[in-house]
Amino acid sequence: AAHYKVCGNISSQFITGLLFALPLLDEDSVLEVLPPVESKAYIDMTLEVLELFGIKIHRDNMMFYIKGNQIYKAGHQVVEGDYSNAAFLDAFNLIGGEVKVEGLKEDSLRGDKIYREYFHMLQSSAEMDISECPDLGPILIGMAAVKQGAIFTGTKRLKVKESERGTVMAEELKKFGIDVEVEENCIIVHPGQLQKPTEMLNSHNDHRIAMTLATLCTLTGGTIEDCMAVRKSFPGYYDTIQSLGIQVRIEG
């Protein structure tokens, strides 16, 4: 059997891609994911989906034994609601809104399901590890700025997303009058009073930054450059928040 080794602290999308492709090879394969392993939940989700479509993979911790010549079997499956995007709607409940988010699977394997617990922790100054849920980084940092501040650990992977999310959030929150320290694997959001930005905000062409800034702007008002970065994951985002009574004007 061919033996493949992949670092576990790169994007889990590489591991998912291999898990989808290796069962189709003529020969058997072994995939070894080397420690440290981050975003384990996405690997779990991949295996869950593969099993739904008839693919068998034997797992021993982070060793995956994969038979070749497997065939995907068609079927009717329901795609579960997205906890990652749900967090951006549920965030309005932290800042005085009343929003009910439906369609989420309670026994989901999604790592971002933890956002509910972390939102609760933000009611007081807290420390939380986001190494397993880096996509929540921007909205958690933004909500910490509104609340009592917070310390986020396990943040180094925020550098390799659509933007350097830690640095970008620090840059944008400064426009709201909030101080943020970005260290190698830690981000400290200092408590402060959110102020109306005196200059244009910038999404840095990052969908999660755009949605976070939009959430903050519902408190202060503001203008976001490259606001349509949301198309990557939530193309109907602005229509959705307008349906909640939020006033949005999109130009260009």
C-alpha cells in the first residue's frame, strides 16, 4: 500500500481532499496525519460524509487505512445547517437583538458548534482556545470588543486564512477605538467603548471579516469597502440582515 504523510497543522482541506481521492485509486493507501493536528472536527465530518456515500475507511487515531477501487454510491442526503455562518446571525443576540437561528443539527460534528459556549463566555472577560475553530476568530474578536474584552489562544492559524485575520481585526477595530494586541499564538482584545469609525472599514476581501464588521456597524454605523466578499460563503448575507430590520445600502 502507498503511504502518504501530511502535516496536521495545515488546512484540513488538504486532508479532506486526500480522503475523498484515495479510495478511487487502484491500490490500497495509508494516510498518516502528523501531529500537531488541528481542525480535527473537519476530518471527522469528512469521514461521516464518505460513509454516507458508501466509502469505507478504517481509522486508528490519525492513521487512515483506505482500500482502493471503491465506488461512491448515490443517495439522498440532507445538508445540515452551517454553524460557522449561524454564528454571524446569532451574534446579534449578544448586542441587543432577538434572532432565532434554525436548521442546526444538535448532534453535529462541526467544531464551530462551540460558538454558543464561547458567546456565553464573552459575557465576562474570558480566555478561550480557538485552535479548533479558527473560522470563528473574527466574530469572537469582534464580539469581545463589544463586551468585556477577551484573550484568545491558538490563533496562529488565523494568519493563513483569506486574510491575516488577527492582524486585520486589530487594524479594523482600531478604527472603532478598540485596542487589540496580536502575538504569535495569542490575541488580546482590551475592553473599551465602541465608537463610530471615522474612516472607511475594509474587509480585506475576507468574507468573515466583512460579516464581522457589518455586525459591529449595526451598533455604530459605518462603511465597509469590499463588502461583497461575503459572496464566498453567504451570498445572501445582506438580504438576510435586512430582513431583520437592519438598514444596508450597497454601492458599486
